[in-house]
Amino acid sequence: NRVSTKIGSSMKSVGEVMSIGRSFEEAFQKALRMVDENVTGFDPNVEKVNENELREPTDKRMFVLAAALKQGYSINNLYELTKIDKWFLVKLKNIIDYYKVLEAVNPGLITFDIIKKAKQIGFSDKQIASAIKSTELAVRKQREEFKITPVVKQIDTVAAEWPASTNYLYLTYNGITHDINFPGDFIMVLGSSVYRIGSSVEFDWCAVGCLRELRNQGKKTIMVNYNPETVSTDY
């Protein structure tokens, strides 16, 4: 309890990630899961509503905000409490509104459209299962039977000024076709995950060293990571 969790102008080691999606809702929910493996997404059941906690930015405020949205706080009221731009509050409300839709669904009657929309706004299978009172495995099986799978998209990181050789790839459910082909025989190298003060860069360099050695041996590689501004992400 000696360390303050209030977020201000000083740097705090609460975790930094780079989440990419085709909607704010999708990217935001992915980011929450990246920072903490125990979090399923923008979950309104993690924290209780507390207006003092809404006024003070902390690493857990977004979950108090989720609870407040589910409890019926208006966008204007939340703006006055948090001073978070209303554009973001509306997007966050979209997620909570869909939570309510899922909670009203009979697990045995879940449709293609319900799962598809949930995936497009960033819901994980586990998150959907929790809302409809089912299991992650059952939701995953149903999703695969509906053939709802993500596509790989590529970002032009240099705004088309010259050919981009280190384009970021990301998975999204808001697409139809892959931007690149994976012929197979790739070796996947896992990065060091969430960036925190005192860790990451040295582990990141290990990942890059691994990639370079594999390439020297003629192997095809792919890096899976979500660190912002670190060695392997830019590599």
C-alpha cells in the first residue's frame, strides 16, 4: 500500500501495450487483455461504482467506469466526473450495451449475427461465455461451426511515402480477406509481452537475437508481440 495507484504526470509501471483493431471497441478490449491476463475485457463486474474513483485516474478506473455505464450513468454525467472525451465514452457504452444484449441471450439459441457482432467489438470467447452463462469451449466450438474467424491485416507504417518493409500485422474480425499469405513452415517467436518499467527491452533483444539466428539458418519466422516502441516490435 506504499505506492500510489493514482495516475498523473509521473511515469508508473502499470503496463503499456500496443493494441491494433479496426474499431476503437475492438482495440480497447484487446489492450485490456494484453495488460493483465486475468482480465477478459471491458468487464462491468470487476469493480463497484465509486464516484471518487471515477474522478481520480488510476489503473483500475476503466472498470469502475464499466460498472457505472452498466448501472445506467449517462454520458454527460460520466463526462463531468471523469473529463474523458464523450467520443470515447460513447464507444465504451457500446461495449456495455452489448454486454446487456449477450446477458439476455439463451446459450442454446445464440446466432451467427450475435457472435459476429461480439467479436467485431472485441469480445473474447471467454468474455462471451461469461455473459451468456456458457463455457469458453462451447462458444469457441459454436464460433468455428459458424466459420467466424479473424483475418490478418497489415499496416502501412510509413504512410505510403516509400515501401514499408516492417509492416505491423494484426488480427481482426472486421475484415473478409487476409492482406498477406502464410504458405506455412514459419517458426513463431513470442515477444516479451506487456511493457513495464524495468523489464521488456532486455527480453525483447533476446527475441530479436532468436529471430536473427533462425534467419541465418534459413528459417522463415514470425514475431508475435504487443510491445510499443521496443526492439522487436519495430524490428
